[in-house]
Amino acid sequence: MMDLLNILLSDSFWAASLRIATPLIFGVLGALICERSGVLNLGIEGIFVVGAMCGWMAVWLGASLWGGVLAAALAGAAFGFLHALLTVPLGLSQHVSGLGITLFATSASYFTYRTALPNVSSPPRIEPFQPLDIPVLSDLPVLGPVLFQQTALTWLALGMVGLVWFVLDRTALGVALKAVGDNPDSVDAQGLSVYGLRIGAIVAGSSLMALGGAFLTMSAFDAFFFGMVNGRGWVCIALVIFASWRPGKALLGAILFGAFDALQVRLQTEMGALVPGQVFLMAPYILSITALVIAARSADYPRALLTPWFKGQR
């Protein structure tokens, strides 16, 4: 019990939790934007993969780190646009389209990697984003190592939480976006484009999802390898429900999952000889499912989520 308390009170534990949560923050914000507009995007897992690969490969080919971030965002936007075309004007199944995007994006990423590097046994390394060292602030107790020694992408993720909250809750665009996810007929009656709002939301949300993948190859690690996304996209889908489609709660959910994951790594070190490692690996997911079940009872779903809309039909 004392060892567990020491872990929970350590600066390094919470710094690791925020680091692990960063790709989830990008992903859950992207999924939240898509679903607020009434469209489920199950392509998130594949978009994570294509963002990770494109960001890393752009830097490996000579782009700057921020150029790699831009490449990842554009790749995510492209696959998001494809999903949007299939689900919004054509009204195809959002589940089937999303799963197809995941399979297509993942396969295309692996194919591109193997085509570009056919004879490489280990992935080439790049120089990733380095932790920031902000004078004075980095030396603060607790907050210093937890907040002010993270990489720029973690700060970008935190900034996006505030930006998404501001757009959704304080702008006319946010009001229209939430309305199109609840009652698209009313949005159409106001002379606004339901198709345009939904397609724009999916493209923007998919760009954010891809940044979650870019974080893995350009900040958490320094290379791209198969299986590195490891189900993070599916976790984000669950976290959106836990968050009740609110950016602030999305941040909380991502950090909680990051804390569970960081905790299992440390518990494996402390108790690995007594308990099978698989128990610790599945613990974050069990805890997340438990939290999801509790939160889902009172979740306020966008009422038009998963419902195709066609102009002129009631």
C-alpha cells in the first residue's frame, strides 16, 4: 500500500500519465468533433496509423518536425474527407465506412512503408521533439516536471482542448455544429449547409486524430513500426462517451486512462514476480470499461448521431 501511495504521489508518475494521454487527447477531440456533427468515425484507428507514418516519413525525408506534423494532419484530413463523402452526401453506413477507412489507411501505411524501405530490418530513426525546458517554470515543484518538461505536441494537445471548447461553446460555428448533430432539419431551415458542416467537422476531426499518431512517432518514439498504435483509436471512441461529448471531460478521461496505463507499468515492476504481467496490461482497459459503463448511463448523445440526412427529405 505504501509503494502504491508513493507511486501516486510521484512527479514522474503524473508526467508519464500526461505523456501517455497526449495521443488520446488528440484522438478523443477529433472523435468528439465528428460525433457532435452527427457522424461516427470508426476510421480513427487507421487515421492514427497513417498520421504516425506520414509524420515520421516526412521528417525522415528531410522536412522539419512541424512540417511532419502538417503532413500528418493533411493525411488525416484526406482520409476524413473520404469518410465524409461516403457517409454524408451518399448516406452510407457510418460503421461500415469507418471500419473500411481503418483497414484502408492501415494497409496503405504499411504498404507505403514497405515500398519505401523494402530492405530495412529496423526502422530508421529521426530526431523527435525534445521536452521543453522553460526557465523557472520547469524547476517548480510538481508542476515543473509534470507540465513544463513535456514536448511541444503535448502543449499543442492541451491548447486544442481549450480551442475546441471555445469553438463549440462560444461561437456561432459551434452552435451550428452541435445543432447539425441534434436536428439537421432545423439547420437546413436556417439556410445553412448540413453537408458542409458535417464534412468540415469530419475533416477537421480526422486531422486531429492523425496528430495523435504523429505524437507517437515524433515525440513518444523516434521511428515508425507496425502495431505501435495498439488500439488507442478504439479507446478514444469509448472516451468520447465517457466525456459526454464535452472537451473538458475528454481531457479528464484521457488523463485517467494515461494514469491507469502508467500505473500498470510501475506495478509490473513492483509486483511482476507475484502476478502475471497480462493482468497489469489489461487493467487500464478494465478500469476504462467500468468508468464507461457508469458514465454512459447519463450520457447526452447527439440525437442525430448515425442518422443519414438527405436534403428535401423529412
